[in-house]
Amino acid sequence: MRKKKVFSGLLVHIAAVLLALIPAWAEAVEDEVVIRTTMAEYDEETGRIYAQGESTITWQGVTMVCPYLELDTRTQEATSSGEIIITWEGARVEAQEMFFSGEKNQARLSRVRGVSDEYAFSAAEVDFDFTGERMVMKGDPLLELSEYTVRALSIEHSFPSKAWFASSVTLTRPGWEGRSSRAMFREGDDVIELSGDARIRREDSTLRGEKVLVFLETGRVRVEGDVEITITQ
């Protein structure tokens, strides 16, 4: 017969419960991680914790609200599905599925869309790396900045530096297209930096250089390093 313990109005501090569940998380994250939920049930036979009802996870200014949480103390994994909302510093993100791995110290979100006053993004998958303090978007990731659209193989956001990094980049806006190996944008700045065989193609010309700076507000483009200009007749 299964032994179950039910906790009402539960406030779970990682130091008390989940740090015993996931030691790697305890070593990697300096700030306290807190889970709050209205009801939780622990099954001693299976080692599973069921956090029923809305559950909130907070970590270093990031808040994740899940319809429920199911935690496996043996595999060091947690799952949730439904309408999952993540917020930080004016950004709001919606996801449909969440899977946390204690071994990798990451939370993987599926079918993700996010928006703030400065940018919007979407991806099939997003990994929150708690150790590296970063978010990595994969699966046709897209980042929108004003009238510019960044498409890439992968797009990464660093929480400490508030910077976005992209690889194998296509940057588009009405009238032209840019391509490069890498791109970087820092929140609060007015510039997208393309580097690595960077080029801008218009209907009548192509600009190529080691680096291309695109100024968002004015649309001005500056090409630096071994600049080549091709005029289309």
C-alpha cells in the first residue's frame, strides 16, 4: 500500500527539499530557488512529488508559473504541461511543455513565444541553463527587433549581460537582407552587429566586410574590415 503525504499551502525551499533531490543545482546556483504551490502530495513508494494546482518557480529574477508540477526524486526530473508563463524584467514568455533535468541542470520548454517592449521571439524549443545563466533557442528560432527579423540556427540570451547571440544568421527588413556567421545584440543598445563573412544585399548592390553594424532606429548600415562593394547592373 502506498504511503502518501499531503502538504497544503506548500512553500518548498530548494535548500530544504529539492537540493537533496538535485545536488548539482545546489552547487551551481548561488541564489535561492523557491517553489510555491497550493497543494502537494508525496508518494513514498514511487518517490514522486505531485504539486497540484498552480505552481511557481522563482530563480534570479526569473519567475515560471506552471499549471502543476510532477517531480521524480529518483530520476531527478520534473515535468509540466499546459499554459506555462515565464517572466523577467518586462519580458513575458509562453510555453506549452516543461521538462527539468537535474543531471544537466536545465529546464527545456517546448513551443515557446516571448515578447517585451524591445523584442519578440519564438522557437520550437528553449533550454534554460541554470548553471550557465543563459537561455538557448533551437528549432527555427526567430528574434524580432523593431522592423528587423533575425533567423538563425540557434539564438542564445545571456541573463547577466542582457545580450543576444545568434549563429548562421539571416537578418531581414523591407528592402534588403543580411547574412553572417554570427550576430550580437545587447538590450538597451541601438545596434545589431553581424560578423563572420558579413554582407548586406539590396536590389542594386551587395556590401561585404568583416563586420556590419546595423543601426535599428535610423536604418543606417556601416561595414568595417576589408570592405567589398558589388554593384548590380
